[in-house]
Amino acid sequence: MTSVTHPLNARLAPFGESIFTTMSRLAIEHKAVNLGQGFPDFEPPAFVRDAALRALGGGFSQYSRAFGLPETTSAIARYSKRSIAFEPDPDREVTVTAGCTEAIAAVLLGTLNAGDEVVILDPSYDSYAACVAMAGAVARRVRLEGPAFRITEQLLRPAFSSKTRAILLNSPHNPTGRMFDSDEYAVAARLAQEFDCLVLSDEVYDEITYARSHTSIAQLPGMRDRTVVLGSMGKTFSCTGWKIGWTIAPPEITRAIRGAHQFLTFCAPTPLQKAAADALQQVCDDGSYLNELRTAYATRRARMLGILSDVGFECVPPEGSYFILANAQAAGWTDDVSAAKVLVGKGVATIPASAFFDPNDCDRRWLRFAFCKQEATMALAESRLKAHPLSAFAKFAI
């Protein structure tokens, strides 16, 4: 029996196994506290769970419209108005997807042609570059310099050309926790208009903020007609496994997105769409849950920053999201991958943030710690990190 000679698509060959898969596997092997993968280790709120149970027993077990249940697209339109400052047409501008990762893929597959270029700001979520590659396009990766991780025109402009079709933004940002400010948005908006390209604005952490509320680049003058807003239930409602995401885009762009979406998943899970609609409408009517969410995450943020500081890490305090970057090199390791492998062996799993960069232009200083965790989880991580001085951990070789 002979094997297939070339089983892997050459476009995906450079990406290999996701760092999240690798570190989660190692966490299981070493029985480590998993502060790597960004999922909450607690249940969604009761009103969200109850909405799912009602939907499962309420006649929502078959396909929905490809682009979403009417009640779900309407709820998303209403919910999103707070951050984008307009209420999109739920039938012509909102598409429900199987999570934000599918949304990104559908936008890029639906709007790009072979040879088009997409600007990506590193560090960036690993699916961005992979989806660009799957679309046959070219990623132009721009490295933001830590610990500030700021967008400047001097940094960004050289990445744009007549071939630029899109730029991918993410604010609040994974993994840095940055929230891009009005000056940074203005740079991206000016270049997008000058080079006539789309902006894909990944806003899945829009409600997990600390210093200020989130605003979308879609609010800037001239940007509504060229911005695709990407959102998700997973982070705000602690239900990452539901995989209910969405896109908001002008009708012409939405038609292109739906053209790809219908052949990727056809539709997101119907009962969870219905549950999402009920949950979104409830928080639009009563914002107390969102206030409680931010308060709870502010407490977790302070707790994790305290733990990491106490053991000797230099950290980048996040403005949004539920991640903290800690400097592995300043703690004594040569690079982040060495640090992550040592720490997971000692019982705490993290993500080496070099996985979020172009492999040819990595910043190898940072470990990403997730604090979307219960107090008991963080306390266990604290006890393991404090079992030995950080300098002693750093002496271990791999």
C-alpha cells in the first residue's frame, strides 16, 4: 500500500500545528494549570444558559437562513449600535457565522483574489495569516514594537501599495491588551482611504475593557463604507464553544462575504443562534450584566498582574481583553518558547507570543497569560509559580 505523496496544501504547510493546540496538549500531559488558551474556565451566566435550553426545546433544530435567523441578525444590529454608532440593516449588512474565526475566513475568501495583499499588524491572532494564505493572497506583516505596541504612519505606510486589498485590525488586541486610540485609528483610516482598501476590524473583546469604553474604527468619517466589523458571543458571554460570530458590512461587501460563508458552514448552529438573539436583546434592555462583566474582569486583571509581579515578571498591563504579556527574557530566559516549555513542565501553561509574529521577524520576549479564570485556578497557578524563585525556573534548559 502506497501513501499519498503530497497530502498537505502548500499554502498551509508553513503554519503547522497551532500553538494553542500544542500548549493545550502539553498542559494535559503535565497536568498544568492552563493559562494559555483564552477560554473561561467558568460557565456562561444563567440567563445565557437558560436561553440555550429554551432554544433546544423550542423548534430550532434545523437549518436557519444561511446568513442567520431573523431574530439573531436583528439582535446583533441592535447590540452593535453602541460601539459602531449606527444600526446596520439586519437583512443586508449582518451575517451570522460559526465564530469569528469563520467570519475572518469568509471575508477574506469572499473578497480577495490571488496576489492581493493584506496588511497584518503583528503580534496577530494566528488565523489571520493562515486565512490570507488560504485565499491565495499575500500577507504584508508589520511588527508593532513592544511594550508600547503603537501604530504609527511611519511604521504602517511602507506596507501599503496598489496591491493592498485589506488591513486587519484587532482592538481590544490579542495578545497585547492594547486598545488603539483615535490617533492610531486615524492613521489606519487615512491609509485605507488613500489606497482604497477594506478594514477588517476584529472587535470580539469589545466589552472587556478597563480604562475606557471600546469604539470602532467604523465610526470615523468615510469608514462605514469600507469597514467589516467582526464580532462574537464567545468572549462577552463566556461561551467560546458556541461558535456564534458575525460580520457587519455594507451590502456589496456583505454579498461577497455570504458568497463564501454559504460554502464554508452554510449556517451557524440554529439553536445557539436563537439563544444568542435572546441574550443580546436582554443586555440591550438591561446593561447590568455588562457592567458586572467589566467589574469581574478588572478584579481578575488586578489579581493576575499581582501574581506575575510578585514572582518577578515585568508585565504589559492590558487596556482591554483578558490577556497579559510578561517579559520572559527580562526574567532570565533566552526566549519565550524556552520559558513556556519550562513553565508548563512546572505546572503552568502559557502561550509563547512569538507564535503571533511573522516567523522571520519575531519578538521572542513575551509570554501570554490568560486571566479568564476562576480564583481557584489563579491561586493554584500562583502557588506553582511561587514554589521556586523565578530565577531558578529560568535556569532550567529544554
